[in-house]
Amino acid sequence: MTYCVAVSVNAGMVFCSDSLTNAGIDQASTYSKMFRFGIDGEKQFVILAAGNLATSQATIAKIKNDIKQEAEKNLLTLDSIEEAADYIGDLSREEQDKRKVEGKKFEASFIIGGQIGDDHHEIILVYPEGNHITTSEDTPFLQIGESKYGKPILDRILNPELNLETCAMCALVSMDSTMRSNLSVGPPIEALIYKTNALTLETPHKFDSNSDFLRNLNQEWDQRLKEAFRQMPPLSWAANWDKSSREQSGAS
């Protein structure tokens, strides 16, 4: 299982992904699910991948080969993030069709984010079918893979006005929540921050399983959640309030 999340706010973008692919008693394999492409000063792309490993790896390999061979249509010749999303969707469907077996699916999903020239940066989720969606003012993030455990913190915290450090911490807490509830998602964790109009990409931060930062993040978040829970109003207070509300409603 995989978990990837991308955040797009006014200040820029944040990308976060795990690297654990197969978790079991005897074997755990790790593969990076974050890929970077671009021309410094002109355009930059980050792609996150989830789903069938053969399909996602073949799709990324095709993207790299098209660039290397200077194909007429390749990721670096496209004029918009939407065109890039369509391109990835087409490649993904082609790879899925190659692997078609009755009763089995070889689906993969992708998030592509980036900026081209003076255009505003953008992130787009590409579904296995090739169609795609982008973010909104109310939902400035996209997820692929094991998304349900890490979504609540994103829903509660993120908004377009936040700074990138806060967004990065939110993405990492979201990843920590997912790892806590699903052991098939795990380190190394990669996180990349892109500032609006930078048009260059930094090397992603990489946190291994023995990372002090990840350990401290887990402990602090766990402790603060428990403290917040202990401060919740008691059930007796809620019962009295509900009783009072019912009485007032009856009287009216």
C-alpha cells in the first residue's frame, strides 16, 4: 500500500510520499514514489505515484525515455499542467492495457504538480481511467493510495493562505497518522517543498525508519491528541445540555 499527498497554496506546493511497497514478515521492499522533472528557470514538475508498481514504474520509465529521446511530445514540451496530466493518463492507460488479465486490475494513480513559466502552479490527480481533477479553495490538497487515515488533519488545518512550513508539517502529520493505522505504509518518507515562482526543485527531505524527527513527531502528536481528548467536555455535561434543549423546544 502507498500514501502520497500534495498540497497547493498561494505560497507554493508541498509533496509527501512513503516508500514502503511490500510489507510482510519476511520482506519489506522500498521504492521512491516521488519523481522530479524540469528545466531550471522554465518549468518544473513533481509526480507522485500509487497503485500497481509495474504500471507506475513503466509509466515513469516511458516519461523518462520520451524526454531522453527528445520525442516531439514529452513532459518537457507541454504547455500546461493539464496537458501534462492528459499525457500521463494516456501513458498509464497504455501500460494497463498491456497487462490486462481477466479478473485482475493493474491500475495506477498519479499526482502531478508543477509550474510552467509565469502560469500559476497547480496540482492534478490523474485517475487510472486517465481523467483528472485539481484542487479548490475549500480543498487545497490531493491524495492517492491509503488516503482515509490522513485526511482529517488536512481537512481541518489546510487553507490557501497558510505558509509552506505549516503545510509541510500538516502533510507529515497526515503521513504519521496513516502509518499509525496501516503498517503497509512506511518510511523512508520523502517531502519536497516548492516556493511559488521558484522554477527550480530542491532535493526532497528523506526520513528513514530511524529518523529522530519522525519519532519526535509521532510522540508529540500522540501526546497532544491525548491532552486535547482529556479536555473534552464530559458526557454528563452533554446530557444536561441536550435535556435543557429538549425542554425549551417543548415549551415553545
